[in-house]
Amino acid sequence: MQPPQQFPSLLVGSPNMEGAMPSHPYGNQQGMVFATAHNNSSATAGLVLGIISMVFSIMAPFFFLICCFFSIPLSFLGIIFSHIGYSNAKTTGVGKRQAIAGLILNWPQLLLGLIPIVTGLYPEFFS
């Protein structure tokens, strides 16, 4: 039995063809599966907003409590994003820890920011 006959190289990787592309050194890689990394951007956004809100809350005493006006909306948005991220993490399994960390950072920021405002607006309920 004779080995299969080699045809003249008219293939894409042929060195005889002018401007030909070189072939892959390991041949044609068929059946390769490319996995994409999954991420949960809502959980990440909630965590980042929680960190920024925490920084504004820490800086608030040094800037005459003006930073609280930035901290409260950021923590509110962070709560929304963290809850959405937690819901997405239940279905995809990605980003659950980031969503929980965002919730842990954002809820106390919102509550600690709103308590002085509410007590200042309605002092008769708290005295």
C-alpha cells in the first residue's frame, strides 16, 4: 500500500502562492471552544458606589457636611444596583459576593445619612 499522494500546494498556506497566509503550525484547530468570562456589572457598580459613598461620608465632617448631599444619592443608587446584581447573581452565579458587599456598604450609609435629616425635619417625633 502506498501513502496518500501529496497534491501541489494550492492551499491557503502554500509557500508557492504569492501573498499567501502562513498556515497554523499545528494544523487546523477544529473544535476549539472559547469561553468568555462572565461578569456581573450591576454588582460591581453597587460595590463601587458603596465605596465612593463611604469615602464621602468619612469626608463629611471636614467639609461642613456638604458631602452628605453626595453620599445619600450615591448610596441609594448603590442599593439599587446591588439588589439588581444580587438578583442576577442568583441566575448566573457570578458576582454574589460583590452584590452583598455593596449592600453592606450602602444600606448603613443611607440610613446614617437619612436619620439626621429626618430628626432635623421632624424634631417633635423624637423628643
